[in-house]
Amino acid sequence: MIRRLLCSLALLLIASAALLSARPNRHEKSALANSPASRKLSFIYQVHVPANKDVQGQLRLWVPLPREDGYQKVEDLRIESAVDHTRGQDAEYGNSYALFRPTPEQLASGFDVTVRFVVTRLEHKAQLISVSAPGGTNYASDPMLQRYLEPDKLVPLNGVIAELAKEHTAGDTDPVVKARHIYDYVVSTMKYDKSGEGWGRGDAVWACSSKRGNCTDFHSLFIGMMRASGIPARFEIGFPLPEAKTGGDIPGYHCWAEFYLQGSGWIPVDASEAFKNPEKRDYFFGGHDANRVFFTYGRDIHLPEQQGDPLNYFIYPYAELNGKPFTALDKHFTFNDLAVSFAHAQ
């Protein structure tokens, strides 16, 4: 009896020790709390060019590929298709793509393209510390920063955009304060509304007058006002990852923005998500959560061998038949979490 009691006591002590060792200590808890949230997932980007025996000529198909940066790592990228392809980058932004050149027989019978990859996405939470340079900031030495101070076709920096920027940053000298006032104006004035027509083009003047639209319209207005205020800002586009799901279809793109702050670098902003989640308004000024996959930068994108007008933005497949846009393309996007360790943004 005593022996069995001692054995039971020993087993209880061993189990207690194991449980205690499995729990993070105070320092480990602090490290976990301060570590960025992340998601690791497989992503599939599919394009189908339907069979059409009446189509004659030369077809070119460009498919965007995901980018890597300090907050996104791409692994095991595979491009599957019966049609040969080459890979390249656009000259201005360095966005990667795969270019397909089907034979007349392949074009007549139709073909598929599947891009598969594994991506790890980290939360990006920036420190909002600005450093003023004597005599002001000069971005001329960096061509890309200078580009992000220039207008886009649908994002002019004069007229009503310049007037709004001046009005809402009057008296501000700190770039962080300017940026926050512009962000607050966009979030409080715009409404996320995809009804009717006109939305989704990223037309900053239309967004200004309509005061509604999707993420493209929110961030076009934000970027225009920032650039008009002398602060470099850039457009980024990719796909949203549903926070409450670990896999499934993704119906469409999501875009966001960053602005450049001397002393801190690129600062993340997501004005449309801030509108949809008012409790995270402070978070999305200086924060991007891990629920996104980044593909390309910029507007007015011209791809090598492209004969048509520059692309408004580049996230969906783009094709030309005999130098003219060819829109008979089907697309489908899916994801599946491989490991989930992301936390809710605070």
C-alpha cells in the first residue's frame, strides 16, 4: 500500500515538473508578446485561357509573381503549364512576372497556368520616429524615392488633391503629424462602398469627390495627398488572407500603402482596413497585419514586350493578342495555412 502511494506521488511530481517546464517563464512570455505575428501558407494562383479556334495571331500572357521583402519570404515557387515561359521584371519597379508565349495550336486549344508557392508573412509594425534634416529633406539622390513623389496617371498632385493636402496639414512641420492628419482625413471622409460604377480604378480625384470606393480608391487619395505634401508614398497590392479562415478561395485583391519617413524608413498604412475596423484605426497607421500576401508595387506599369497602355496596377493576369488587350481569361486564387501563429492586431 505504501509502495503504491509512493509510486503515485512520484508520478504526480514528474507530471507537475513536465507541465511547469512546458509553460513559458516570465521572460519567455515577454518575448512572445513582443514577437511579430505571422502566417505561413501555401498559395495557388491559377489562370485559364479558354479554347477558341477563331482566335488567330500572337498571344502574350504576363502573370505576376510574389515579392520578397523584410516581412515576406517566398519558398518553393513552381510555375506549371504546357506553354513555355520566361521570367523577368518590369524596369521601373522591379516587379517579377512569368511571360507565356503559346503556339497557335496551344492558343486554339486553350491552356492553363498554375503558380504555386509557400509564403511566410510577418506583421509589420513600424516605429514612428522622424528625423528632420537641416534645410529640409532632399530625396533627389534616390531615384525611387523621387519617383514616389511624382504623380501617377490617376493620382495628380495639383488641383483639389494639393488643396486638400495643404488644408489638412496647415501648420504641421513634423512629417509624422502631416501623415497622421492625411490618414485621419481619408479614414473619416471616405466610405468603403463598391456599389455603382467608378470605384476600384484608384482615381484620386474621383475618390475625393465621391468620398467612397474600395482599397484602391482609399489609398490613391492617401498617396496623392502625401506626395503633394512632399512625403514619398507608394502603392502596394496583393491578396487578403481571411483572418478567421485557415484555407479556401480568395475572391479578389487587396491593396495598401507605405510612406517614407527619414529616420524610420517605410511606414505601413492601411486606410481601408482602418475604416472597416474602427477599433484598429491607430494600429493601421504604422502597422500591417500578417493577413496579406504582397505581389507588386506601383501604378502605370509597363511590362517588357507589352504594346498596350501601361497597366493601372498589376495583380491579375494580363494578356495581349496581336498587341491588343485580350480579356478572355479565367482566374482563381486559393490558400491553405500550413502553420498559424498570428495574433490579433492591437
